Amino acid sequence: MQRMMICAMAMCLSPMAMFGQATTANPLSAEVQARYEQVKGFVIKAAENMPAENYSYKPTPDIRSFARVVNHVTEAQFHSCGALNGATEAKPAPPETADKTTIVNALKASFAECDKAFGALTDAHLAEMMDIGGRKRSQMGLAWGTVSHDNEQYATLALYMRLKGLTPPSSEK
């Protein structure tokens, strides 16, 4: 089984070399790390660029505020990246009524937790299973899940920015 997996990975990676893409010692973890870095930049910049007075903005009364979406990213990252780093309890996010500086600082702290987790990923350990709240998750699944979740939440932040007449970071030229 291990031999089959190595052969399959080699076949997938060979085209990368053929088309001039750089290969690394850890191509799988390098790919998830690169996607993480991209969405990290977008989320932080969205949080920084939204004016403080719009942190309480909700498109409709029954939808989360901009601050709540940012805090949701913070909470999720403290949970998933904290788990990848061996933490048994996730750090909390500030209340959504906190000032912008407090919310952005907590977001950056959660990204620092993820920087540590993503920086430690190697292809050799991606298949290792972890017990997360009674569920078994692979390190790869947890890492890609974090990137996917951050992308989903960034889409919400970008929409809120557009509704306020601002250009989301991913659309800046």
C-alpha cells in the first residue's frame, strides 16, 4: 500500500517538474501552506481595511456582523491550529462588541498560531491522525479544512466590504 501511494505521488508530481514548476522536499504540505498564506493575507487586510464604524454592520438583522465573522475566523483558527500545535483548549475570541483594534489583534494572534502549525507541516506527517473533540482527523484534513473555512469566511468579509463600497483585498489592483 505504501509503495502504491509513493508511486501515485510520483506520477502526480512528475508533471509539475515537466511544466517548470519547482519541486520541494514537501510538495503536498508546501501547497497547503501556500494557499494558507494567500487567504491569510486577504483576511487580515479585509479586517484592517474595514472602517471601525462598520464592524457592527449586518446586511440584514438576522445575519452576523462583520466583527462576528472576523471573530469566527479567530475562534476556528485557535481551535484547528491550536489542535495541530497540541493545545487541548482553544483560546477565545474577544466579544464582537470589542473595538476594532482588539478584534484585529486577536485575529492576528490566531494567524500566529496557524503560522506555527502550518510551518511545522511535512509530507511525512500529513496522514497522521489526531483526536479532535472525539473525532479522528488527519493533519492534512485539518490543515485543508482550515484553509477552506478561511476562504469561505473571506468571501463573506469581501461581500460586506462591497456592500459598504469598499474593494476587497483579492480584487485590488
